Amino acid sequence: MKACLGGYGAKAVKRGPIDGPGDAGKLYAATLCKRPRPGRAGELIVRSGWHWEREGADWPLRSTSSFVALGHLRWHIQRLMPSEAESPSKPPRRIVLLHGTFSSTHSFRKLGPLLAQGHEVLMPDLPGHGWTQGARASDMAMPNMARLLAALIESLGFYPAVFVGHSAGAALAMRLGLTSGKLLESVISLNGALLPLPGLLGHVFAPAAQVLDFVPGLAQFTAWRSRHSDWVDRLLAGTGSVLSPDDVSWYRRLASDAPHVQAVMDMMARWDLAGFAQLLPTFRAPIDLLAASRDATVPASEIKRAALLLPQARCQVLRDLGHLAHEEAPQTVAASILESLNRH
């Protein structure tokens, strides 16, 4: 029924925002509509020059961070547990928060603690993003990333869980559910990028993303430009969200890291939403679709279009918020997520 409303076995080591019609809009358009391309399948994304004790010294929720070595990846994860003082009236649920392209765990620094008042929360940096290192270019295709994420979740014993995915993170959560159903209880999509752009945009920007991924030094140039121009600020301004200077500063920092930028480019060149859209009718788990009315990145109309392929989906519109709704109004988004939890 659709309604549109106004234990741990892994080795642990302690230690899209988008612009509109400008270059950032092209960046997002490319993210939405690509077919995977051949080549560089085993190439290792350059390891970041960042050091946890230096660049990570002030990372949001740093005290909750740990690093998990699993296969060729070294995952950065953050775990938040409900305190005994909060004594939830119901048994805590497991919640996995998945960020979108170009982001990291920092994006949930306000939402995560709100959900952790009564639930267990796990927030990983996706392969190649933030502090998760060791990713290969081929890891950035959706099926491969879903497989790697499933291995992490299973190794941590953090399942079954409710997956809350923002933007590309929503598609990733659903793709994981299609192949690793025992890990997933339900999905809450927050401004989920689930469909390719229609028409000419999809045909133009998808090949462009694949070509740009081959340009030598482009990631390094983009990172340099992030330190010497305001393109990140303009990109974020085009999401429809009203962000604080602190919100913007974290994206500037990420964009100044060339390996992070390279991972984003590799992900954009391999993210096959056209193929994924064909799988949507086979997704059977409960799913709620949260759409922000001011989202200029994934318009609410696109969320409603995706809902037509998901008969069990419930769609809710968050008024006067943009693509990064969980950063500009975390309490509003937390309330909607908790309402969804009570229904599932």
C-alpha cells in the first residue's frame, strides 16, 4: 500500500551533495545514469595521505570510531549504543546508516546520536570514502560494494538491521537486501537516488562520467581546486538545503583529499542505476521513502516515480527541507525514522 504524506569476529584496530544546473549538477547527473565500464578492475585507489591522529583528531564522534580490517579493505566504522540511563521502553533495534556519494560518516554526526537514544547505530564510511581505505576501482560498482558491505555487517554480527540510506546509500541498502536478505530487516530511504535521470541528460552525462574517470590527475586537480575556490560551497548551495558553515567545512575537507575524490569518480563511472531500476519490483522487504520538498538533487517527484515500482513502499514528504535534510533538520528526520521503526 502506497501513501504520499504532506558479538564481533572481524579484526578491529582502535585508533553528494549536488549543485543544480552547474558543474555539480553534472556531477550528480553522471552519478545517476551510468553503465559500468571495463578496465582498471584491479586497480587500487590511491591511499589517502591523511593520518587519523592528525586530520582525524577532530573528526565528529571520534570516540565511537574503530577500524576493521576485512579482506583488502580497512573499514572506518562508528558505533553508538543507547546508554543505560536512557532505558528504552522497547528492545533496541539495530540501525545501519549509509551515507551517499561524496560524503562520509560526518554527515550523520547529528542524526546518529538522536537515533542512538534508544537504538544501536552503526555508521560505516563506504569504500574509498572518508577513512575507509584499500578500495579497488572495481569495488565501486553497486553489486560489488553491496557484497563488501554485507561481509562487514555479517562479520560484526550487526544484523538483522534497519538500513537507513541517504541518496546513493539507499540504493546500496536495497541492493544488499536483494542478495543478503538475512542482514536486512527493512529500508528507510532518505532522498534516495534510485532511478537514472530520464531523457537526454542520462545519455549525455553517463558517458561523460566514464571518460572523465580516465583523465590523469583529475582527482588531484579537483582536490587542489577545493582548497583554492568555492566550488564545494556552490555545489552544496544547489542541494536545496540550508547548511551551517560547520556543515560546509566537512565537505570542503573531504573534497580536498584526492583519494576520496578519486573514489567518488570511480563510483560515478560504475554506478548502474538503469540496471538497478529493473530490480526494484523484485525488492520485497518493507521500505519507507522519505522525500524532501526542496530537494534539488533528487526531486520528490523522482521519489514518487520510484514508489510506483515498489508496491509496499510508503512515501512521506518532508516539508521545506533539501537533499541534506538530516544535516539541516536532524530532529525532524529522526522523528520520521523513529515513526517508521514503530510501523515495521
